[in-house]
Amino acid sequence: MPAQFHQVQTSSYITAIDISSSAQTIAIGDGNSMVFQYADREDFDVNPYSLPLVPPDIAQPQPTSFTEDASLSAVGMPYYTDQLLSVWPNTTVYEVGHRPALLDEDILKNIKTIDFVGYAPNPGNLHRNQVPRKKKMMTKRSVPKFRSEQERELLQSNHGLLDTDPVHHSGRRSSSVGDLHMTDPAVVMMPRYYQRVEIQYSKFGVDDFDFGYYNSTRYGGLETHIRNSYCNSFLQMLYFMTPLRMVAKSHIKTSCPKDNCLLCELGFLFRMLEDSKGQNCQATNFLRAFSTIPQANALGLFEPETPTRGLSYSLLMQNFTRFMMEQVHQEANVPAGNPLIFKPLIRKIVQVPSGETERLDIPSTMQQLFGLQTVSQSRCVDLLYPKKPTATKKVICGLPGILLINSGAANSDEAAVWRQNGPNNNNNNPKSPSTPEAAESEQANEEALPTLTSWLPERLGIRINNCELVIKALPAGKEIPPEFKESPEKCAIYELSATILQIQADEDLPHLVAQIKVPESDLEPDSKTPWYLFNDFLVHKIRPEEVLSFKGTWKTPAVIQYKRVNLDKLLDLSVLPSETDYSLLFKDLSIASEPNPDPRHEVLSTEEMPKKGMLVAIDAEFVALEQEETEIRSDGTKSLIRPSTLTLARVSVLRGDDGPKEGVPFIDDYISTTEPVVDYLTEFSGIVASDLDATRSRRTLVPLKVAYKKLRLLVDLGCIFIGHGLNKDFRIINLLVPPEQIIDTVDIYHIRNRQRKISLRFLAWHLLNQDIQLETHDSIEDSKTALTLYKKYIEYKNNGTFGQVLEDIYDAGHKSNWLKGIKEIKTTSNTDSHDEILSSLNLLPTGFWSSQ
């Protein structure tokens, strides 16, 4: 076409011009800040998120000499990296699509041919250009359904809408000993329960995930959606060290002044695992305290945001083990003059060798459990001149109760030495049988059970021989040599009690698991094996063969633990602090520069010492440390990748028993945080930045450990907590409260076969004629409302009208679309949409209920 010109009707000059990526419209700007837009159609498309085109760099062609024998790939291919199609073998065959379906004989008989095309009626099961696929047999899901899906299906099945099919319901995964067939005694193939487990998120967050599917034991697992959760395996191993557990639990009974004390956090975590009874737990507070230690960051102990396949978790765990032992040793090695915290001597045996000058090093509690007992000896070099310098050395005088051994292997290649020996590889020369009958019996036993030997000894002995250590493997089931039966001051026999492994199969990311031999005091009744696998929140029984075999390349040892068989007899744990310090409940501590001189709470007096069964009302507010991560699928639906990270910002606890001080708060703590807050959630929490700043706050500002310990003391004293949506609050606080100590009004005012759970705001308006949460949330107001609702429930229950009252609440909610009374509250704006009002109420139309 001939060239065409169009004059832009502007009185100035052109300053900018741009064409849309769809090439359907053009925009021109002039010096008068006017924009002229032209399009070649009425309805044109514009992509507002398009990026400018970046042209590739022009590669200069390389001079190439071309002859008859030269390859074609040498010409004009500067970015050539892969083989060309011409070098592929001619025998390569690719199957594309399905083979065409054979037509039935009835169709072929009824074909009518016109010219050269045949026509036949379609029986209804044939589609153009499509071949019907064979239906796959329905198999059991490898991951559980969300709890909301299970409840919805259960409700529908109760109403006759669905057939109860056990294939669809996840239930609980069997925890019986299995997945180790006798044909694979070396465990070369990885059992399925070693695979990496991940939490799947629905729109209701992590609370909707069915953790019970992965654990049917009495031992609690640890969740993985927290940063640095690679420490879970080591924390589980520490928990089953009974002496260390007792030391940590006794430590939290004392008044520890350190804010981020890892020994305190271990004690709090161990108390949760004790009360879990198979329920999943999380080490949020421990990992948060761990992340605040500068030395850990300097040593590179923090897990990267996005792990890669090349990351060695084995090496990371070995470094973390050294750091933890040193850190906990320092925290347990407190001055003996402190009347509240002291360094008890729990070890009964300490041998002191003879010498000229001796000085016994006073061991800390951790040294008594994990360290070698040594004495320093100073000897004069020249006896003729005693004033000359002396030589000093340390002599071992006592063996540790627990051995923690780093494997030194960072990956599967470095762990090859561990695979040199193992099951079915008996390198020892067995003695010849004395009789043919004995030979036949021995051969029958070998055929029935595979020979199980391991480079890793199941039992070993250590003996002090003067200044040297003699270490020898002692096979299980055989007689102990006489030299290892001497006094416990010189000899010790150790048994394998735990291993931490790095697991990596195929193209998966590596992760850590713990294989732990549960002590008899904690063992489940009628358990056929003491060995359990702790794969984060998956807990499974395993066989000893899995622990001793390292034949599979998918397994890399990181840390090995041995425990002294007579450790309980060598320790006296009764000297540990047994009296709990409750003084924290009767103090009003604050780290704020200018705390409020007239607080809203009244601290408990010593006469109000909480007792078992005491009613307390509680509510908490939170702020966000990280926003949630979501993605938009191709079908337009929103998927939650990682929920927002919340932390406790305020907690209020009120007196709940009848009396003159009923409803008066005795705890109203604001919690300071050293981590950056991305959202104070002021609309829902009532928290502003100045409330958590020690230099500006006019509140009772305390560290997280102080607020947490107060709640921990109330739980241990047997108090009964009343609130609305307490399960989610306690989860974020990282506090596991036994169900018998929780009274949740969200469950009281709920009909079992209804999915909707009613918000505190609607209950207060309907039953109490109160308008709460007008502008923001107040934890004192919310906890007092929950307490009043509970007292109302008792009143309705006593006069027999609670059932009718509950039906009336649901009827009123349905008639008003759960918005009754809110129109009067939100008079300042008439633009709130239906979804916004629902959000302000924290009401969900179906499924799970939001915390407030």
C-alpha cells in the first residue's frame, strides 16, 4: 500500500509515543500534557503489566573455515550448545498420542458410502479427534484431605448426600512396623515414610491440615513451616534424653533472668511434648530465640530461605550440635551463689587420680552428662629446681553419660565408608560347627534370618587404661569381656540410642530425620520395637535393621548418639530444683521507659494463689512478622503457599471465679519484639507501633519469655481457660493446653451439624445486647465478653433452655444474614460491601472459623 500520513491535532510538539504490546492501540503525548490515543478497532486489548521488550545482544559471527568435511553445526551457530537433530539416531521412535480406536463391527456394517466418504450413525460414545481413556482404578490418596473437606463430607454423608467411602477419608496412617521386606534386609530402597513431608495449606491455613494422618503414636511431632525447622530432629533427640529433659524442666522452675535462654525454651518445648499425647507441636519460640543469637548467624547455622539440592543438612546439623552443646553448657553453668539458680552435682562418680598437684574442675550440669571428667595435673620438670616452670596436663578420670558423635560426612559420597559393611556382609570368620547336626541347624537359622552386621556397633565399651582410652565394639547378645566389667569409674558400656540422618532420594531436596530408641519409661505399651522414626510431624515405628544399615545411598549419617547403659544409677536427679518459683505471677514487671502509672489490670496478691480448677478468661492479640505468600493458578483460583507469620503482641487474663473481683484482669502484658513487624493489624488487634517500643510505650511491656512463662505457670497450676477461639490463640502463642483445661465459647455456641461457627461480636449483640469491637479489638473487652457468655451458658443450662436459645441464635443469624445490628454500628460509611462486612465480623460462610 502507498504510504499514509495522519496529522495529530496538537498545538504543541510531540514528546512521547508508545505502542501497546498487542499492537492494537497507540498513544501520543505532546508538550501541553495532552495524550492522543488511536486504535484500529472499537474493542482493543491492552496489557497494563507488560514489560518493555529487551532485544538480545547481537553476537558477532566467528570466522569459520568451511570445507567439504566440516560439520554443518560450525556455520552460523554462535549459541549452539546441544546436538542437532541430524546427529540423532535414525532408530529413535517417539510415541505421539494414542493409537486410533478400532470401530465396532456394527458401525462398519451400517456405513453408507457417498462418493469415496463413508458415513455411519454415532452410537454416542465416540468424540471427534478424541480417544476414550481407560479409567484408572481409584487408589488411596498419599496425602490426607483437609479437615474441612472431611467434615463437609461427613455432614453430607449424614444427610444421605454421599456414600461413606473409606477410600476418600484419610483417617490415620498405620504406624505398625512395616515397609521393610525380608528381600531388602539392607534397606537399599527408601521406605515411603522417609520421604520429605510438607504441610499443605487450604484457605483456612495450617489449622486445616490433618496432622493425625501422619502420626498415630503417643509421641508428638514437630511442624515444618517455621524457618530453621531443620533443628526438629535434634530437638526430638534431646527430648528423649531423660536426664537432660529433667534438667531443662527444673531450669524453667527457677527465675532465669536471660531473655533468649535456649535452656528455658528447651524446658518449655519438653513440657509441650509431654502433654501432646500424639498431637503435633511446634518449636516456634525456641527457633525464634535461636535466630536472635549473633554467634549462630556468624557460624552460618541459619537455614536459607530457598534450600537447594546441594545444601548439606548433615554438615549444618553437625555444626548446630556443637553450637547447642556449648550454648546450653554456658546457660546451665550459672554461679553457685544464686539461691534461685544453682549448679547441682547430679553425677555420683568422680574419680580423682593421685598426683603431686591436683585441681578438680567443677563440672557444669551439661559437662556431667556429655563431657569427659578431667583433672589438671601440674608436675615439676626438674626435681632439683622446684621453682622452675611446671608442666600441666589434663587426665581423664570419668567417662560421659551420653556420647554425641559427628559423622564427618557431608553428603552421600563422603558416607561411602559407612556402606562398606552392613547387613548380609559378615566379614568375620565364623567358627566351624562341631557336628553335622549343628551345621544343618546353623544353615537353617541363616536361611530364616539374614545376617545383620554393621560397621556402626549397636553396643561398645570404653575403658580407662592409665592415661589412655580403650574402645571396643561389643556385639549384642554376646558375653561382655572381663576387662569391661570393672568399676564404673574406669569402664562404661554404651548402647546406640539415636541417629540423625540426611535423607535425599532422586531429585528431591534433602531433609533430616531422627531415629530414636525410646526409653522404657516412655515406651508405648505392647510395643514390638523401641525404635521410632521422627520425620518432622511424621512419627513411625521402625525396625532396628533400618538404624544399623547404611547400604542405601539415600541415607547420610549426621549425628550418632550413644547412651551409657547404667546412666540412671550414676545420676542423682533428686538434687535438681523441685520447687517452682511463682513470684512472677505477683509482680508487675515492665521494660518500658515510662510505663502506665495507672494500668487497667490488678496483679494477683499472694492470697489469690491460683489453684486447680480456677477459672480465668483469656484473649490475645497478634502482629504480623511476615505476610502470607499466595499464587494465582491458571484457572484464576488463589492458592496459599505459606501463611502469614504472627507473633504475640498482647495477652490479657481475667479472674473468672465468682467474687468481688470477678472479671478484673490480673495480666495485661504487651510483648516487645526484636524482629521487624510488617503489619501491626491495628484494625483487628488494636496494637500500634508505639505500644511495643520500650522508649515510647505507656503499657506494661515485657519480653515474650515473661508473658509465656506466666501462662505456663497457670497451665501447670491447673487453671481452666475461658475464651473465644482459644485453639488458634494458643497455637500462635506456642502453648499446648490440655483439652480439659479449655472452655471455648465458639464450641459451646455451636450446633454440631452446622458448619458455621458464630463470632464473638454477633453473640455479644444477640445475647448480651452489647456492641463490641466497634473500631478495633480490645483483649480485655473480648475476654470479659467470653466470660459473660460462659456464665450465660451455665444459666441457660441450669434452667434447661440452652438448646432453644442456640436454635434462636442460628435462626436470627440466618434471617439477618448474620449482619443484624451491624448496620447501626457502621453508620460512618455506606460503601461497605457484603464481603467487607463479613470480614469485619470475622465470619466465614462455610468451613472453619476465624479466631475473633
